[in-house]
Amino acid sequence: MEVIIQESAQAASLLAASFFSRLIRRKADAVLGLATGRTPLLLYAELARLHREEGLDFSRVTAFNLDEYLSLGPGHPASYARFMKEKLFDHINISPGQTFIPNGLAENIPEECARYEKMIRDKGGIDLQVLGLGVNGHIGFNEPSSSLASRTRIKTLSRSTIRANADDFGGEDKVPRHVLTMGVGTVLDSRRCLVLAFGSSKAEAVAGMIEGPVTAGLPASALQLHPSVVVILDRPAAARLKATEYYEWVYSHKPEWQS
Ligand code: F6R
């Protein structure tokens, strides 16, 4: 894993955006894996700016989102389909037919999950998957105890995730209990993963993900098995890491050709 520590979430997000812009400039029909939540907001704002001011062209890009709440359609204000439209898709020139998210309204859930996996495969797989991190170490909505080989499926949210997302729904009791999410195995199939984590509430999960044992108890730790993961943190999120000095040493010696 490449661990990069920045002085602020803003600086981290600008750096994250540069990974996307370089990819899209090199490969116009790139397949992106996208996340929702608070963490990627500054990244999406910067991608919108790069499109608006520097002509970053998303017209041939495809995007797959990690997850969606069960029973919420794109019209629901707290659905992730709505989130993506408002925070990113409305501000770039991606074709609406090329943006995909699991269908929370699907009647046959196993069939919907298999269809989603197949669509990702048919597009040639995900080039760059951005990931936020749950305080409990989840990626996507793969809560602790998720199989590290799991594929897109229905999951039950943990109490800690329900609590973390309660504001989006106006109270814990209103948060759906179930979601459709790409599995850990689906995420591991991406060609590159870019994990973002900001703030002290993520510090413990960050330390487990990078320096702890690989365990279903902290699903993000499975990323240690992936050959190309970049983790971009702000200082508070990096606070519990043991080898910070080494990560900073490596980053300051990074050869130009490696970026
Ligand atoms: C969102 C997702 C989740 C979030 C995580 C962190 O699509 O899959 O794993 O990335 O819950 O959420 P925030 O960014 O709100 O702290």
C-alpha cells in the first residue's frame, strides 16, 4: 500500500482528483468505481471544477457506484443515486446511461446483484475505485464479518453505520436496515483502489486497515492483498499509524514515473 499523508482533507482531495484526471486523460473510456458519503465530497467538487475550468472530459467515462440502500429509488432524497447526481453527475459531462448503481427497488435481489457484477465485467472491470472508510473498518457496506471473497449482495447495516448515517434520514430509526453493496471481492478486482479517510474518528480503522492483520473483522484490511492501493489521509486520520515516518520517507522519494 502506498500511504500518503496530507495536511488537510482539501489537499488530500486535490491529490485524489489528480489520480482521476491523469487516468481519464490517458484512457478516455476509463471505468470508475465511485463512493458516496462525506469523504469524497471535496474530490467530487474538484472533479467538477476540472471539468468546468480545464475541460476534463467525462463523455466516454463509465461509473459504477459501490452501494445503495434497499427500497430507496433515485427519487428519494437520501438515496445514493440522488447523491451522485447532485454531488457529481450534474456537474460533469458523463452520459447518464453510463452511470450505474445497484437498484434498491429491484424485486429479485440476487438477480439484481448478479446483473450488477456482470455489467462491471462486461465493461472490462473497474480501473480506479475510490473508497471511503467506515469507523468500523467497512468498505462499501461490507460490515465487519463480511467474507473477504464476497460479491455484490444484500447486507444488513451495523448499528454503528446506522448511527453514522442517521443525519441523512433525520434519525436513526429512519435509516434503512439493508443495502445492496459490491462485495470485498468485487472491490479487490478493481485495477487500482484509492482510499480516502479524514478526521480522528477514522484513525483506528485506518491503522487496522494498513498495519493490522488481514481479517473479516475489519474488511478494509483485505486491501493489503491488493497489488495497487493508494491511501490518502489527513493528519488526524493518520494519527494511530506506527510507521508514519517511513510512509513520508517513501512519498518524498517517489520517482516521477511511478505516479
Ligand atoms: C459509501 C460507502 C461507505 C462510506 C463510509 C464512510 O458509498 O460505501 O463505505 O464510504 O461509510 O462514510 P463517510 O464518508 O460519510 O464517513
